[in-house]
Amino acid sequence: MTIHRPSELQCQRTIVQAARIHGWLVHAERAAPTRSGGYATPIQGDAGWPDLVLARDGVCLIVELKRKPNKATLAQTIWLDELGRCDGITTMVVHVPEQMDAFIATLARPARRTA
């Protein structure tokens, strides 16, 4: 029997929907199809920007979503580390779908400043 695991994109959509329900402002970039049949996210700046930025009540969460066994790239890790050094920002990697429900539960709780 094959067990269906939702894709990272499906998990991201679920998290974005839950965040909005719980009053978070959300920023998520979406990859666009290219003429060659692949996908790309047109950005200006350094590669590795995390998947989600969530803000509510003076709290900012910056989240990289990963499906096991994938790990954050060096560029993603550099962004997460640097942003995590900023006051009031919490960065994290959330493994989906395994950690998705627990992460969504944290979004439902009152936001608490970490700094």
C-alpha cells in the first residue's frame, strides 16, 4: 500500500491558509513556469530566501519548508542565520508534512515576542 505524502507546495498552501485564518500577514513567493517547462522564481538579490515570512502582533517568523530527506541549502542557511540575528525575528526549518500540524498549532496560539 502506497501512502500519499503531500508535496512541499501543498503543505505550504495549507500553512498559508492556516496562518491567514489566525490573523498572520503572510509573504510567500511562488515559482512560475518557464518556456522550457521548468519553474523559476524571478527575484532580484541573493539566492536562498526562505519560503515564508509571517508577521502578527510584533512577531516575525521566517520559515524554510523542507521535505525529508532534503536539507536547507547553504544559501538558505546563510539567510536563516543572518535573519535570526535580527531583533524580533525567529527563523526555523519546518519539515513537512511531519512537523506541519505542530507548526500550525503554534500559529493558532497568541504571538509572543522572542526578544
